[in-house]
Amino acid sequence: MPIALGRVLIVDEDAQGGAAIADALGNAGYSAKVARCGREGLRLIPLVLPDALVLGLELPDMPGSEVLALVRKEHPDLPVVIVSTDRDLAVAVRLAGRTAFDYVAKPFLDGQLESSIGAAITSMSVASKARA
């Protein structure tokens, strides 16, 4: 089994969409775990120790913006890539400009999410080395 490029936690309300993201990231060489609500995602962060978080905005138990705020409070260096539909795009852009690393609109272009995750993990690694 090849060494994964990084661990990614996916928090998405859509079970099929989350599984498809996990499959795509797995095929690209990442280790991916899926949570289907905000509370589950927040609970899994210290267990999975992700290198990046993929976050949907319309979670069944809390808004993705609230999850993002809690992640920033508890895990300020964890890069977050927001995934959104067109109707969430304005919110995603606003959040990405403030506290998220990036946003990627659904449906994804081929390789777009993988590229964003790679850049997020690289930026975290560079920032960690700079602080050391």
C-alpha cells in the first residue's frame, strides 16, 4: 500500500457526494474519512488528525459556517476547503476570504478538488516549517 499524500476529513451532508469525494481523493493518493454532519466531523478531527478538511455548508445539524468557526477556534492551522453548490457560492467565497483556505464549487471540474487539497496541505506544511 503506497504512503498516502495526506489525511483528509470530509464533512458533507450528501452521503453519496461524500463517498464520491473520498473515492476521488483516495484514487489521487490521499487517505479520506467521511462525516455526514458537523458534530461528527468535529468529533473526528482529534481522532483522524487530518491534514486538511473538506467542508460542505448545508449540514443537517448545524451550518458549515458554524463548524468552520469551531474548527478555527480549536484547530486554527487546519486548512479547510469549502465545497458548495451554486446557491451557496456567495457564502463560500466570503468564508474562503476570511477563514477557509479555498472553496470549490460543485460539480467539481476534473482534478480541481484534489489540486486544492494538495495546495492546502502544502501550505500547512510550509507554514509549520516556517514556525519551527
